[in-house]
Amino acid sequence: MGKRDGLVSLLKEFFDVFALKYTDMLGLDTNIVVYMLFLIDGCKPVKQKLRRMRLDILTKVKEEVKKQWDARFIEVVKYP
């Protein structure tokens, strides 16, 4: 059995442990899964130039963000 076959077998064995959609992850304990960016007091944010994307990629990014937003997986945060 090769490495790939072993991984496929492991994934099949523990299928119920993995989430396939963001909506499958509801009820996660936010004490262990929330990520926060800690900023240094007095540091000014760096403004970067606008980065243009191809329309097909931009559409996919927007769809992904919408999925995460709808599942309440991400939220808007304003830092002081």
C-alpha cells in the first residue's frame, strides 16, 4: 500500500471527523478556533496599492467569502 492509498484509507475511516462545508463547523468552541491579530500600540497601518485580479478569480474569491460569511465563520472587526 502506497502513501496515497494509506491517506485515502485514513480519511475514509475517520470521515465523520472532517467538515466538508463551513456550515458543518457550527458550534466550534471560539476559545480554541478564533484567530486575532494583535497590533502594536502606536503603529500606523501600511496602505498598499490596489491589487487587480482576473474576473474569474475575483468571482471565486467573492463566492468563498460569502460562504464563510453566511456560515458565520468570519466577521468584520474594527481595530481601534
